[in-house]
Amino acid sequence: MGLAARLVLLPGLLLGLSAGQGLGFGRRPPPQSGPEGWALGGGRRLLSLELLEEAEDLSLALLGTGLPGELPPECRELLVGFANSSVRLTGCLVRSARPVRLCQSCYRHFQSVTEQLENITRAVGNSSESNCAKSLLMSDRVQLVVILSQFFNSTWEKANCANCLKNNSEGLSNSTIEFLHLFNTTLTCFEQNFQGQAINLVPSNHTEVCRNCSQTYRNLNALYNEMQKMTGQGSDSEHRMHLCIDVEDAMNITRRLWSRTFNCSVPCSDTVPVIAVSSFILFLPVIFYLSSFLHSKQKKRILILPKRIQSNASLVNIQEKYS
Amino acid sequence: MANVAKKVSWSGRDRDEEDEPPAAGEATPLLNGAGPGTITHSPFLRLGQLSSVDLDDDVRELSLDYDNCENQLFLEEERRINHTAFRTVEIKRWVICAMIGILTGLVACFIDIVVEKLAGLKFRVVKDNIDKFTEKGGLSFSLLLWAILNSSVVMVGSVIVAFIEPVAAGSGIPQIKCYLNGVKVPHVVRLKTLLIKVCGVILSVVGGLAVGKEGPMIHSGAVIAAGISQGRSTSLKRDFKIFEYFRRDTEKRDFVSAGAAAGVSAAFGAPVGGVLFSLEEGASFWNQFLTWRIFFASMISTFTLNSILSFYHGNPWDLSSPGLINFGRFDSEKLGYTFQEIPIFIVMGVVGGILGAIFNALNYWLTMFRIRYIHRPCLQVIEAMLVAAVTAAVGFVMIYCSSDCQPLQGDSVAYPLQLFCADGEYNSMATAFFNTPEKSVVSLFHNPPGSYNPMTLGMFTLMYFFLACWTYGLTVSAGVFIPSLLIGAAWGRLFGISLAYLTSGAIWADPGKYALMGAAAQLGGIVRMTLSLTVIMMEATGNVTYGFPIMLALMTAKIVGDYFVEGLYDMHIQLQSVPFLHWEAPVTSHSLTAREVMSAPVTCLRRIEKVGTVVDILSDTSSNHNGFPVVESSPDPTQVAGLRGLILRSQLIVLLKHKVFVERANLTLVQRRLKLKDFRDAYPRFPPIQSIHVSQDERECMMDLTEFMNPSPYTVPQEASLPRVFKLFRALGLRHLVVVDNHNEVVGLVTRKDLARYRLGKEGLEELSLAQT
């Protein structure tokens, strides 16, 4: 059959496709090496009608575009799509780098990048686009698309954004929204109370802020701790999950303001009782050792004396040798 | 001059000087020229009389019979067992080794998990309490809570050790060293000891003492090995009727060395280090097959631990925790070392050696004080509790006074204590004190530069040094490895930080690397192990390139430390008056001959001996002989006859118990012949002579010892030098060595105690006095 012949003509392409599929999704085992292996696997795949048609498309497209090395237009489209979405994501990431608003503002962009990438890789099923996966993702040494997508993914993971989003990543989770709301309230409170004192820049005396905003700050802190506990469950203590960076950073800013700038957290230090108790404990062993030294009966050791023939000759011998 | 005599017999000194002038003379070193003027007898006058003199081992520390007794029963058995049976025996050995590995791994897992759970619970309670009181005031209550929690946990741990099984105290490494050396420390390989050891370790680590759980793993492994290889437990009174072939000292010792190796390997994730540890400590009895088996046991042990812990941590088959302590990975680029750094490592070795020597010297004085005054169990328990309370108090005060705050970085700190730090920061001193020592070590190795400020590290090193020194030797089961590593890591990190400061932040001056080297140097300076320790450290870091600097640091530490005092384990062995034989005889001892070393006169038995005589000799409490040369029966009892063999107390007791008398053998044909199995069944706890009833009639019977004695005991002529005798003892694992004259007549008997007395002191050869404890 002509189709089969064409397929045999493109062993390398199909092999590459299968390998790409294996790498990208791992849904099917990678094919056995050698033409028999891939031919068998290919045959199984070609059972459905759609696949057959797509195979036709692929071959037509290949024949139609002239030079086989050139990028087919569908692939170019995909590439452009990926480029646009990654530009948007990059811009968003950098803009929201400080103060950190990564997850809240960029999750849509991130989602679109993921989708674009999926379009490229998912296409493995239909053979026309499978070409794209191969030529876009793995036909050169640098593999720029892969690098970029890896970078995005690792940034996203490092920022732990998944923790702030709903399960299907279609929006911020309820607790995050609540937290951000409370955070904004706290900041507003700080601002309002700080306004009056902004003129005299003495950093020590911010009692008003401390008094008025204490409740909101406490609530924020409590909520944060609660969220931390929630994420901390499930996984063991050594690899505790972070909250997403937005929340962490917001909390850090607030805490720094609260305890450094406003100097509001003044823990009661009770040095005297601590010193008293610790010196009491430290003195106990002294008393113990002294009393056991004075009262305990010293244990005598009984020496085991060697029973042996002592001859003067041998002793003289030793003395001569060593004196 | 008399310093060594004083050292060992410190409490008997008065006695030496006042009551027994000749003893004082004997206790002085041999070589200082002061003639002791001992009265000498003509040696042959007293020989041959069946008089009782203290010549063999005392009751407490017996030796082990590592020499096979090739008597007729043994030969018979060997003839009976065919070739395939010996092959089964070989297979059984492998099976036992696998079981040792698995069980040791399981015990290690158990300890690790329980410690983690309990310590986590304790730290959470205290942390919540501290957090609560930081706001409201009243931190002294937190301090009290911490101290009371610690000391009550330690109290339980100490009570079980002090009242139930005192031999489980400490790390157990000295005891295992002695066992492999051939000294039988009572109770050391019993099931009860294992239980107490495991519980004791858990409690003392949870109790917050400056101790580790790694050293005791070695002891635990050894007990497991001894238990499995015997196929029964005398404590439980269960005999599984398996592995009966291995019921003797020689076989048991091989398995114990495998168990010790498995213990090391489970403790540090260092299978090769474990094998080398056994090699280093029990080096005299060794062959390749044994090494290979031991390696097998070690590998199995670390693999078991690894797979179980990986399941426990929720990532099965990840296999990332091969040991109880993981040093973490040292493989980033800045952690490499350059050629220029090697002198720095050597300097660190010197520091480690000096600090180790100070540690040992302090601990020496403390141990002497303890032996002298704190010998009652209840006092020991109180002492342990006080140490626990003080440890908590010191930790709390250090944390309280520290103003070193570091920003929280997610998971780097297990129990972050805020205390007076700003919100979102934690107290950096608390990562060192408010944590289990293992975790502290790892955070010292791996926390990024700047996590600790130098002041914190300095104070921590100082305090922890004294705490650890004070803690070692308490009546709790606990090891010294981790505290040493922790001290070393702390000053090593300090060293690294100052180095970075001096070189204005050169990239190679990573404090974590220096923390590792400091840990190695400190550990080497305290325990003075060489080969095995290097490999253990290397395997625990998982980085072979670090082998060289670690070796340099350890070597320097050992050389420097040995210049001042000996290693901690050797010191404790010596303080316990264990007749421990070192690798070689003192170098200048060639002029000493067997004649001067041996004990004489010897209690000999005749080949056909009257039962009454045997019973009398055995039940004589003033002498506790264990081996009796058997001489040719001659009608004249005063005449010394030629040596025919050697028989052990245990064998005689079995003979008496089964009433193997010449007369009875003739009378009753029903009585079956005694087999080697009967001796094995009685092993290792032979009944005391008092429990054996011998009637008046039976006393008149005769015993024929020919079949049962070892017909070819090792003998030396009187002129053999001390090193020659020593070599025989060390290499063959002998217990008794008969000294004979030209006519093959028994002149004296050399035992382990006679040899262990001599050692090379500051002024040459010295003789120590061993004390009963």
C-alpha cells in the first residue's frame, strides 16, 4: 500500500515523534528500537480512522511544502502563539517582582503559556502536528522552547503559586483572597495612623499605630499561621510546603513594618526570674557533688596482685637494661 | 615514676602504702631502678602442690575461649558430620548474617522513628509554652517546664540502666571492643541489655542530653548478632533448637563482629566503615570469608534501614536515608577543596587533637570522681537528672541571652523559636540548642553562610563542650559520636567564618566545609580511631574526594591527641581495669621472659583425678581458676609430672553435673556417652560449682579427664620473651598459655591479665595494677 510505503519512508520522523511523546507525557511506553518495533507500534496507532486521515495530511503537507527542513505553517503558528504568551508572562513576572504579586497577577498568563505548550506537545496524537512537536521541541541543541517552558515552570514552582490558586488554577483560592483583603486592611490602617507621625521621623514612638492596628495585625498573623498549618499538613516536617510567595512576602513586609519600623512587638522580658531559676538549677549539681563527696563512702578498689616468681636476677636484668 | 600505678589503683593507694608494703613495691614501675627488694622463693619449692593461689581471672572479667578445644569429643563429632553438613553450616552462617543485618536495621529504624516522634512532641510542647509566655511574661515557667520534662525523661532512662542493667550504660563501644579483644564482660550480649539499651538511648536523646544514638547502635547490633547466632535466648528461656553448631565462643565472636559492623553501618549509613570498624577493633581474628560475610551483614543492615525509613518518610524506594545520621550532600561546586587548603585542614586537625585531649582529660577526672563517690544507683540516677536539667537550663539561658536573629526561610529550621526576635525571624542559637543533636549537626554543615554569627557559635561550642564532657560517663545509654561531631562542627564553622572574614569572603571559604572538617578532627581527637572513622565520615558525607582532607584531619588529631592522653574508649577500658590487649606488646619489653610474666605456682590436675579434689579446687573461693593444666597421673602427689593437656572450669562443671566418673561408667551401661552437645547446651552460662551436689561417696570416685581435655594446649618455654607470648595471645585469641620447662613440666601459666599489665609509659615500660571493680 502506498500509505505504508510512505510511512516506511519516514522512519526517523515517526521515531522522533514517538520519542517526543514518551518524553512529554509518558502515556505510552517508548517504542522498541529498530524498524520492526516502531512499525508495530505505528500499525497499532493507525487503527483509528482519524489517525489514518491525519497521516495523509502529514504526508501531503510534507510533500506540499517543498523542502522537508522548512517549518510547516501550522508549526509556525504554534510557535508564534507560544512566543506571544511567553512575552506576556515574562512582562507580568518582572513587573510584579517587587512587591511580589506574581501569583495573583500572572496566573492567567501562566495558564496560557501552559496551554500553548500543551498544544505543541499534545499534538503527538495527530501526525501532522507531531512534526511540530519534534521540530519545535527537539530538533536542535539549544531547544529554546523547552528551556523557556522549564524556566517558567520552575519559577512557578519556586514561588509555590499552586498553593494560592484553586485546584484547577482558575483563580485565587478563598483563603488567599481573604488574606490579601486583610493585608490591604492592615496596610490601610498603618497608613492612616502613620500619617500623623510622618512629620516627626523619630522611629521609636509609634504607639498610635501599635494601639490602633494591633487587632488587624493580630488577625492577619493568625490567618497566616493558620494557612501555614494547613499547607504544612499532609507533607512531613522535613519538606514542609511554603505558602505562595505573594502571601509570604506580604506577611514579611507587614511584620517588618510592625516590629522593625514601628517597633510594636515589645515582648516582656523577665530577666530576673529566669536568672533566678537557672542559677538555682545550676547550683543543684554543685550541691549534689559536694554532698556526695562529703557523705558518700569512698569505694575502695581491691587490687589483683600478680602471683609470680620474683627472682632478683630478672629484676637486675631489667634495671641494667633501663638505667 | 609511680604515676601509672597511681592512675589505675588510685583508690587502693592507701592500702598499697600502708597495709601491704610489698604490694607497693610491686606496683612501682619496673624500670626506674628502685629495687623493690621482693623476697624471692625458690620457684620450684611451691610448684606442684595443689595449693590455692590467685592466678587466673577474677570473677568479673573472664576471658573468652577463642581457642578451639580439640579434644576427643570434638574429633568424634567432626568424623560424624559429613561434607554436606559442613556446607549447610556455611549456608547457615550466611543466613544468620542476613538476619543480623535485617534486625539491626529494624532496631535502628525503631530508635529513629520513636526518637523523632517523642522529641518532636517535646519540642512542640516547649515551643508552644515559650511562645505563649513570650507575650505575657513568665518565661521562667517555660524554663522550668523544659528542665522538668528533660530530667523526668532522663530519670526513666537512667533508672532502667542503673537498676536493671548497668552494663547498658554509655555507648557500649568499649565493651564491644573488649568482647572482640577476648574479654568477657558479663551481661554484655544479653537480650535484656539490648532492650535496656534501646529504651535508654531513646529516653536519653529525647531527654535532651548532649548525646547521640549512634554509638549504642554498635552495641545493639552486637547483641542481636550474639542472640541470633545462638538460636536461643537464656533470658526468655527459649531454645529454638537451631544453630546449635555455633554455640561456642569462637563462632559467637565472628557473629558479634558482624553485628558490630551492621550497627555501625546502620548508624552512619557506612557499610564499609562498619566492616573496617570491626577490623580495627577485632583485628587479630580475621579472615577473608569472615570479612565478606560481615560486609554482607553491613550492607543488608543499611539497606533495611534505608528502605523502611523511605517508606516511613512517604517516598518509598527513594532510599535517601542510609543511616541514623545523614550528613547531607556535599557536592556543590564551592564545597570542593583546593590544594592550598590542605595546610588549613591540618591546622584544624591540631586544634581537634588538643580539644579532644582536653575533653578526655576532663572526662578522666570526672569518671574517677564518679567511680569513687557516685557508685550507688540512686546517686547515679540523680546525677543524670541534674545533668539533664542543667543542659536544659544552659540551653535556655543561651537562647535567652542571644540576640542573633535570622529570617525564617521556610523549612530550614525544624522548631523555630522566635523569643525576642522580630516577627518572621527566629533565634539562631535555638537551632543549635533547641533541637536534637543530629539535626543541629546537619544544620551546622548545611545552613547557608551567615546563618550563625560567630558569637553564637563560640558560646555554643564552649557550653556544649563542657556539657558533652560532663554527660559522657553518666549512667544512661548514650553515645559520644554525635556530641563530638557537634562540637567540632561548631568550632569548624566558626573557623570557616573567620577564614572567610580574613580572606574577605573568598569563594572557597565555605563554612559548611570547615564545619565538616572540624567535626572530623574533633571526633578523631576524642575517640582516636583512624581507618574506620575516616571511611565512616567519608561514607556519611557521600563524597569520596573528601577522604583525603578528612584523613589528614583525623591523623593529625590523633597524633596530637596521643601526645597528651589516650583515647576516650581506651581510657574507659583502662579505668574499668579490663585486661585489654593492644595490638602489640610494648616495644621495649623483649627482655622480659615468660618466666617473669607468668603466674605461679599452678594448680594442676592429674589425668585421672579424684572427684573430691576436683570439687575442692573448683569451690575454693580464694582462687577462681579457669583453666587447669592436666598432668600425667603419678603415685607421688608432690612430684611434678609432664603436661598432658588443659581442661577448663566449664568443662569440669559439665563433667561433674553429668557425673562422668570412672566407677559409674563401669557400673551403668545405660548411661549414654557425653557428647559435645552437652557442653554446648550449657554454654554460655555454666552453673556455679555450688549448685552441683556431689555426695560423700562420689567424692571418692575418680574422673578420667583424657577424653575431655584439650590434648595439645599451646605452651612456651620459660625463656620466651614477652612480645612472643603476647603475639600468641593476640593472634590466636588464647586464654591460657602454659609455661613449661625442658622436661615438659608445668612451671607457670600466662593469662591475659599477666600480659595486660605491661604498657609503655612516659618513662619506658611500666607495670599497672589491675583492680577489681
